[in-house]
Amino acid sequence: MEFIQLFIDSLPRLLQGLGNTIVLTALAVALGIIVGLAVALAKAYAKGPLRILASAYSALFRGTPLLTQLFIVYFGLSSIGIVLSPFTAAILAIGLNSAAFQAEYFLGSILAIQPGQITGAIALGMGRLKTIRCIVIPQVIRLVIPSWSNELICLLKYSSLAYLIQFPELLFQTRLMASKNFRMFEMFIIAGVLYLSVVLIVSHFLRKLEKRLRIPGLGTESTF
């Protein structure tokens, strides 16, 4: 009964933190999609410096810890006069980190598309850019959903790192309340239940979306 009462008393504050977590995750994912798709297209179709730059970006953000990137964006940039709020810094760091991983997911989906489709579209006079926009990208978005689903769930959990720069997400609110009521163990159990609930809901939605948008016969076997 004490645990239930603690859960009821702490729920409003924790839901506020959970709301901040969801908003942070959504914006970071959106940034990751935009940048990640651009990086993947550069690695797949660009030549010269642009392709090298895209590969370097991917290697840099995939090869260094997210926490280090978060501290560089928040503390490092402020030391040279670029002061960001914890919210903005968290979005940039998590979003740019996610973009490097999403770029690999997008690149894999690009390579799964039969080259003959691109050759045929160009032969019909569509042009390279129009072919990528109208033929490649729509299929890539549908093919990448299974891998992208894992990234979204990971970002939801990685967003907890934002508490280290004082952004009031779920973990921050949990630690704050636990420091006041001295119920550390119970508070983290409640936070874990909230994280798990959101992950299960998101996973269910993404499975439904994957089934709805699946392209029959595409991406199930090698095209080379």
C-alpha cells in the first residue's frame, strides 16, 4: 500500500518528466532522419570530397561515446561563446549521434533497391535527382522501418543522459523526487515501469506500421 501511495503521489511529476523525454526523443529522431538520410545519399551517390565528408561524419559520431558528444555540445561550445539551453544541446547531441547510425540503416536500404529501377528511370528521362526523390527515397523510408524502430527505442532510453546537463526529463525528475523522499529504490522502479510502458507502446505501433508499409518481395533477399 505504501508503494501504491508513493506511485500515486509521484506520478504527476514523473509524467511531466516523461513528457519532456518523449518530446526530446521525437525531435532528436526527426533531426537524425533528416541528417542521416542526407549522409546516406552522399555515401551512396556522391563522389569526391562530399562522400569522404559523409563517411568521416559517420565514423566520428559512431566511434565516440554519446555522453562525450553531449558534453562537447553543452559545455564545450559554451566555452567558445556558443551557449545552448540543455534542451537544445540534448537535441543536437542525441540527434546528430542518431543520424550517424540512421545513415547506415538508410544506406543498407538504398543498396537493397534493385539497380535496374534507377537505370530504367534515368532511361525514361527522369534525371538523377528526380529518380532519387521519386524512386529511391519512398522505398528507402519503407524498408528502413525495422532497423529504424530499434533506433527509436534506443534513443528513448539514451535520452536519460540529458539529466547530466540538467534537462528535466524522466530520470532527472526521478532523482529529484528520490532525493526528497529518500525512496530511491521504489522511485527507480516506478521510472523503469514508465520507460517500459512507453517502449512497449512504441514497439507495438511500429510493428503495425511496418506491416502496413511493407513492400512485398523487396528487402527479403539479396538483389546482387
